[in-house]
Amino acid sequence: MILVTGANGKTGRAMIRALARHRPVRALVRDLGQAGELRALGATDIALGDMGDTGSLQTALDGASQLLHIGPAMDPNEVQYTTNAIEAAKAAGVSQFVYYSVMHPQRREIRHHRLKLEAEEHLIGSGLAYTILEPIRYMQHLDPIWPRVVEAGVHAMPFSVEQKFNIADLADLAEAATRVVVEPDHLYATYELAGPEALSQLDMAAIISKVIGRDVRAEAVTLEALERRVRAAGLSEDRIEQMLNMNRHYDQHGFRGNPNTLRMLLGREPATFQDYVERKAAELSA
């Protein structure tokens, strides 16, 4: 049995779907109303708990031999939540703690990168057998903007259209995480997980245009426009600040990585952005 924290998020759901093909999966949630959807994805068990409560984490780990810890996105409590999970895992005697971190946690100017680096340090010094996964930005950034991409022909993101990103398909990242869990040779490893191509928004728009058969242009949304949108959506001041800081960094530096490790874990070529867009287009046609 493996316990997955952060189970109801986009990442957690993808992990449950992939892991459930190989392991009984227990999903940690804060709201039992989420249980039905997670069971439909393959979770065999649901645990009610809170990452801020070490006792509830330890209860959730009862009978589990492995833990996949996924913290909430951009949460200021990342280090505390991970430390709580580490203490619960030690008490429960788990054989493997898999920490879902971020690629380039050394980018300390981005807070959630810095906090994940601190959490990694705690895990490495914990005495637990661990595996650290460091994923890059997802191809799934396209999901929330897909209707506008198709209808208006605009691929708009809040950073330069020319900066390059080795984006990865979340389905591939979930498969890689599953390999780390089910295969015996991944303890005490830290894996950077990047996609196979360095693509700019201009490149992505050209690929989308090719797949859907209509022109799509790349557009850089200003940070001011992003701030107005997320503020209107009711995000917290802290989350707004972190989003602006992250995208400011992307605008200046992009997000590059090497795909060799992801290729090694998958035992095949990772999905290209065109593969992903073709999948999206097929879903739309269906």
C-alpha cells in the first residue's frame, strides 16, 4: 500500500491513476466529498487527514509501506508539511519516502523552489530511505487555456514568447513516479524530470496550429493583466505574489532541463508537445 498526499490536486490525481495499475493506493484528503472521484481513478482506500497534523498523517500511514508526498502548490508551509510527513513516516516505519519536489530548487529567488530545497534537505538527513523527484513545468498548462486557444487562436502566457521551456507531460511524470515506486533500484536517488524539447511559446503556437489546422499566435500576457485576473478570481495575496514572482523569473530565464533521466525511467521517448496536443484535439473531437 502506498499513501499519496495532496491526492485531490491535478498532480495527485495523475499519480493515483498511474500507481493504481501496480499498487493499492490510499489517498489522503481533507474532505471526504472527494472520495468518490478518487476511487474512480483507482484509489482503493481514502484517509481523512491534514498535512498540518502529524498524528493524522501517521494514522493515514497505518498499513502503508510507501509514501508519495505532494505538497500544496506554492504553500508557505511546505517545509513544515514535509517535516510532518517525514516524522509520521519514521513512526510508521515506511520503506520508501518519495518526495515530489521541483526542478532546480536551487532557484532560491522563487520561494516555492527554495522551500522545496529546504524540505529536500530535511528528508536527506532524516534517516529514511527516500527518492526525490524534481519535475519541470507541465504540458498541462494548456488545459485551462485550451478553449481560448481553439476558439480565439491565441496561446497566451504571462511571460516572454521567446523563452524556452522543456515542458513535460504529467502522464509521463506519473509513469516515472510509478516506476520509482514499483522498481527496487531507486532509493537515495534525486531525479530531474524534464521534457524532450526546448520550446518557446512561439514554438508551441506553431505546433498547435499544425495539429488543429488553424493559425494560433503566441501572446505574452502582462504581469499587470495576470494580477488583475487572479485577484478577481479571489486568490490570496500570498499566492498572487508568488505567481507574479515565478512568472517574472520565467520571463527572464525560461525553464530548461535535460530529458535523459525521464527517458531512462520511462524506458522510451517521453511524449512531445505535439503528442500532447494531438491527444487534446482528439478529446475535443470525441
